[in-house]
Amino acid sequence: YFLTFLEPVNNITVVQGQTAILHCKVAGNPSPNVRWLKNDAPVVQEPRRIIIRKTDYGSRLRIQDLDTTDTGYYQCVASNGMKTITATGVLFVRLG
């Protein structure tokens, strides 16, 4: 059994109105479930704006039409029933 991040969650600074993509790259056996938190609360998907996609390497969080309120600490929580691990990235949205 193992569970590990393949790389840290990226820290990004993006201009308001643009798109941000955060990647959570994780490997494990059993294969892990991945969820995203923003400032310790679950990320809520919004149609065509906040989209979470399962990927071959884990999960991708995409936020379009960014607003300064999207700024925060984004945590990727990976769990496979044996172990849970967390990685945090910072998204900073600045005014254009």
C-alpha cells in the first residue's frame, strides 16, 4: 500500500477575469479519491466556471472568469482508505 504526491500543488497568481488551473498529482495503491478544499471548506463546482476533473495523475481544478474572492489556499486531499494526505497551493487573483 502506498499514497504519495508526485509533485506539490502549484502556487499561481492570475489576473482577474482570467482562468486558473491547479493540478493535484498523486499516485497510490489502492488508487486514491481526490477532493479539493478552499480555505478548509469543500470547493463547490459552478457550471462553466469552477470545474473539477479526474485525470490520469489525480485531479485538476479549473476556475474561469476569476474574481478576487477566488483568492485563497487550495488543498488537495487524497485518500485511498489506508491513508490520507494533503497538499496546499495558493491562488492569488490580482486586479488587472
